[in-house]
Amino acid sequence: MEIDKLSLKELTGLAMELGDDLAFLEQLSLDPRVSVQKLYVQLQNRREKTTRELARLTEMTRLERDLWSQGARLVAGVDEVGRGPLAGPVVAGAVILPPGCRIFGLDDSKKLSEKKREALYEEIKQVAVAWGIGMASVEEIDRVNILQATYLAMQRALAGLEQKPQRLLVDALSIPKVNIPQNGIIGGDGLSLSIAAASVMAKVTRDRLMTGLHEVYPDYGFARHKGYGTQEHLEAIQTKGLSSIHRRSFCQQYIGVKTCRNSQD
């Protein structure tokens, strides 16, 4: 291939076809044209970024690969979001990824932008062997406490899977009343791709729900803070009282508010 006879436009198109082909990159590096050198640097940087991402994903599937190699082909990651907010349900996700799965950019949902989470949510739904979502309501949180409600949400997420997993990887917790071998992984949403996938599924689901509840209770700003105790939210509670989706056990404990004065209820 005579690189020097091709225009920058032609070379850019060729780069789309060849990707990070080393022989192609080497030829570009020898072309004296400034524009081609800029293209070479861009492609080289992209290749290095891809290499780093593949290494990260390899590490994030280490737990899964150990289990896959032992014959547990259906490994479910489980995680929850919404344990800390003053309002709204706690939501859990459970995701079984196929052996060898790599989803570029997937990480702990807290590290990702909303736009990235939304894109990954759709990709996970497409590539997962199975996924499930479970919730525990505000009433359940107030009745049984947040930890027990979290267990309920996780149990329901697992019940929603179309295939029964052979092994569970759970972020930090051990789920009671589940007859499946499980490993509680501290910081699991940053160490396991399956748990990270469950984290994203739960986070996007809960954020969408709280955005929808903003339309019903516009005075509290749920679309912005998703029920967490921001200054805006605390001031709204002090002014308006509690809505029917506020966790009274939380509000009474942390900010001393327990009445429900919102006329929308």
C-alpha cells in the first residue's frame, strides 16, 4: 500500500476500516505530511486508550472468569442504589453477563455521567443473558428498616431473572433467604463487571422513576437530586412538609420532620 499517494480523507477512511492495525500505523508514522502525522497521533492515542481499557476490563472480570472456569457459567452480579436518600424506593439490579463479555466503559455507576449510564443501560439489556430489577417501597423501608428493604429489593431482582444463576457476586452484602452460593464483595461495583452492570441498571431505573415523580411532586426537586438530602431538598421539606414518597423514618431521624402537610397527598 502506497500511503504517500493517498489523501488525508482516504487515509481517514482507511483507518476506519483497519482500526488499530500496527502495520498501517507504522506506515503512517513514516509519512512526512503534517496532517498525516496528526492522524497518526490520534490513532496511536486511540490504540493506547483501547489497550488500557481492555486491561481494566480484564481485571474487572477476574472474579467472573474464576467462576466461569469452575463451570459456573451463569454468574449474576447484584447491586442496589438508593439506600441513602430521604425519599423514594430502594432499587436493586441483577445481571448475568455471558462468559467472555466485555462492555467498554462499564464501571461503578457512581463514576459515570448520566449520559454514559443511559447508553450502557441499553447495551447491557442487549448483551446480558438475563437481567432483573427489584424494588422495596418507602412503606417497606419505614416498616422493616433500610437494610431489610435492601434485601427485599435484591431478592426481587433475582426473582426477575429469566434464568437462575449458579453463583452470585453481591456488592458488600450477603443476601438472606437465597439458595444460591454467593460472594459479598466490598467495593464490588468497581471490581466486578457483573456487579457494575447491576449497579447501572438499578441506578438508571431509580433515576428515571424519581424524575417521573418530580412531575407529581414538583416542589421538592426530585428530578435534580433524586431524593437525596441536598440543601434544596431539606429546605423544601421544612417548608412543605413530607410527601407520601418521603421515608418518615429517615426524615424523623436525620432532620426531625415527621408530619405530612403537602396538599398533593
